[in-house]
Amino acid sequence: TSYGFRQVGAGEKQPLVNEVFHKVANRYDLMNDLMSAGMHRIWKDAMIAWLNPPKRPGWKGLDVAGGTGDIAFRIIEASRRNAHETVLDINGSMLQVGRERAEKKGLSPYLDFVEANAEELPFADSTFDAYTIAFGIRNVPRIDVALSEAFRVLKPGGRFLCLEFSDVDMPLLDRFYEAWSFNAIPKIGEMVTGDGEPYAYLVESIRKFPDQKNFAEMISSAGFERVSFRNYSGGIAALHSGWKL
Ligand code: SAM
């Protein structure tokens, strides 16, 4: 099977994204492992190592597009169960899976779940010590708006960290990754959920996302300082960091 790409306008994008994650919520964690061949775990661990949350109470993090909770759970564990995390997602189905997982892990006391849009965060200015977003920002229709919101809700001295698929900078890996994205990912999606088309759309959203340098510039434009990034797996994923100073 080959999948054609729909051209998606800005206004149409969010409903399509919502449909994908609503359909896949129950199998999202399995899909993540299959589609990234388990690599998302390594990238997420590296993200939390760079964040290095303090092992003292009172520190508050916000994980946007937090889905089923992977990033928030890791942050709480890394803080030795001192941190408090708010998991925010636009999709109630993803959050519901997250709540159930948190309960099983005994992490519910350290967590809040909030259904809201990254473009319009329901929090006061200067609320959080850190803002994290993993594999989420490319789904948001107006990235610049999401970045300004991130800046607004962070305390002065707060940290912004974003993990996202990015531009592969190694010639051979580059081709392998293209083949994997265009063939394997929609097929895995079809096998697990019965529909490959939404995954073709997600792959397309990765291709349209700005490369490492351009995204770093967008982060700076939102007001962040000391903006830098690290590549993982040859740039398949990149982690961007910035500070509200
Ligand atoms: N962060 C999790 C992880 O790394 O496993 C989940 C990532 S998942 C690929 C993307 C998530 O972004 C979905 O749960 C989706 O509902 C959420 N999302 C999409 N658009 C959003 C928006 N405008 N505001 C908040 N969350 C959004």
C-alpha cells in the first residue's frame, strides 16, 4: 500500500490530530515502541537527564502534549518523588490512559492532568519551574503561539525543553529513515489500529517541521535565552533547550 498525503490547512490540522490520538490512545504506548523501535525511551531518558530536576520538594513542572504521561513519570522518578508535574494534553483519551498508568505506578499524588490546548494554557504567568514537550509541538497548528505561552507560564529562571523529530544529518541513515517513515510507520499503524492514513499524515508533519537551527531561532524569538540543542540518533530526534531569564 502507498499512502497519498492530504494537503492540510492550518484550520483543519487540529481536528485531524485529535482524531489520530483519540483512535490510538489505548495502543499509543505500544505504537511508540514499534514505530521508534524502542528508541523513544532512550531519547526521553536523555531529556530528563538534561533537565536534571532537583531532589527537593516544591519544584513544579508542566509537561505539555503529555499524552499518556511518559515524560512526567520520568521527571517525578528522577526527582526521587519530590517534583510535582502537571500533564497537559488537548486529548481526553490520551490523558485517561495516563491517569490509569499513574495510578498503577503509585504516582498519582505527584500529578495533575489538565485537558487544554498548548496555544492557550490555563495557568497564571510565572507558574512553573520547567516546561517540557515531547513529540508534541509539531502537532500544534501555531507553534509560535505555543512557544509564547511556554515563556509566559515559566517562572524567571525557568527551563524550556522540547524533544521532537528533526532533520537527519547522516547520508545513509537519512535514506533508511525515509524508507522507514514512509513505508513502515503507516503499515504498523494499519496493523495495530486498522488505519494507516493518519500515520502517513503524522510522518508528513515531521517533514514539515523546521530543522534544528530554524526551530532554535523560533525559540529565541519567543523570548528564551541560552538556546541550544542536541541531536539524538543522527538527528532523528533533537532536544532543544532554552531559559527564561
Ligand atoms: N509526550 C507524549 C510522549 O512523548 O509520549 C505524547 C506525544 S504524542 C506523539 C502527541 C500528543 O500531543 C498527543 O497526546 C496529542 O493529543 C497532543 N496534542 C496535539 N495537539 C495539541 C495541542 N494543541 N495542545 C496540547 N496537546 C496537543
